[in-house]
Amino acid sequence: MGFYSNLVIPYCIDFAMSGSTLESYRQNLLENVSGEILEIGFGTGLNLPHYPENVDKITTIDPNPGMKRLARSRIAQSQITVDYKVLNGESLPMPDASFDSVVCTWTLCSIPLVNQAISEVHRLLKPGGYFFFIEHGLSPDVQIQVWQNRLTPVQKILADGCHLNRKISDLIAQQFNNVNIEQFYAPKLPKVIGYMYQGTAIK
Ligand SMILES: C[S@@+](CC[C@H](N)C(=O)[O-])C[C@H]1O[C@@H](n2cnc3c(N)ncnc32)[C@H](O)[C@@H]1O
């Protein structure tokens, strides 16, 4: 991992992913998370304050050690014990059916082998377990799609592999039969990056 990804990107991501609009989505998504919890693409730990009060431990993975460094103070301030593993989401060492809930926020855009990562989410969930997600992705508006396709090569370079044009609903439906999803533009965000897919998928 290079200097930019390891030392610059974590500060940029932490800044870009903070703020009240995304906080309200985090709060709303995480209010029903329970049991043994895995979060993939934990980043700098911005979801931590939004887990329900009765959550006392979570397992998290993220491949970027720079994110882990920046997450330290947030973890130290939290009541939740965080088992933070520096790993890629595409290949995880935990046994099948280890978790009741898997959480993923604005990360499926950045995982290179995204189908493989969602397949890992499915494998790691217990039967009846829930995948909680909020992601940005492909807009239904053709004119916005044109710009999402044009800008994705630049976005991937600037934002550490982030794609603007992934159709998240299709990616999740390829692995899960039972998906409940809301799609909407987040107010105040440019449409190329602000089309959200929020929901749950049940194993
Ligand atoms: C835009 S950030 C979102 C961080 C965090 N989930 C949040 O909501 O603030 C995308 C995250 O995906 C992580 N990521 C990139 N490639 C990944 C992979 N192969 N597996 C898991 N996470 C990955 C990045 O390191 C980064 O922390």
C-alpha cells in the first residue's frame, strides 16, 4: 500500500465521510443491529457512536492500516470493544455462519472484487442473519449515469478505488434472495455521488 493510500487517504475519507447528513443515515441504519456483529470496511470508525447501547463488542475489517491508525482515538472513546483486523473483505478467515449481523457503509464502491466480498458476507452470516448496508452507486437517470461512467476512472484514482457507477441493488441481489432496499438521492450531495442504496438483506 502506497504513501497516498496509507497516509493521505485516511484523513480525506475521515473528513469526507463525517457530517450530519451521513450521521443521520448511520444512525437510522444501525438502530436494529444486534448479536455477533461484523463491520466490513470499518475505515476510521465513524459508525461506532451509532451502534445501539446494548452492543458491547464488534469485529471489524479494513485492509488499510492507515485507517486503523486514525480509528484508534474513536475506539478508545467508545464503550464498544473493537476487534479490528487489517484484512480484505474478499477473503476472510472466520468460519461460516459466525455472525448475526454484517454492517457495510459506503464500502462496496471501493472493494475491487465486490462480488467475492458480498459472497463472503453471505457465507459469514448465520441463517436468518441480516446484512445492513448503505452505499452510493449508479443513478437511474441516464444523464447522471453518463457522468458517473465518465468520472469513475478519475474517482478511482483520487478516492482509493471508489466507483461511482456500481448498481448496488443488483450486486446484492446476486447473492441474497431476500433484499429490502430503498433508493434515493441524498440532499446536498452532487447527484453523481449522492444516489444511495440503503437496506437489509436476510440470509
Ligand atoms: C469511503 S470509505 C468508508 C469507510 C466507513 N465504512 C465509513 O462509513 O466511514 C471505504 C472503505 O472501504 C475500505 N476498503 C477498500 N478496499 C476494501 C476491501 N477490499 N475490503 C474491505 N474494505 C475495503 C477502505 O479502506 C475504506 O475504509
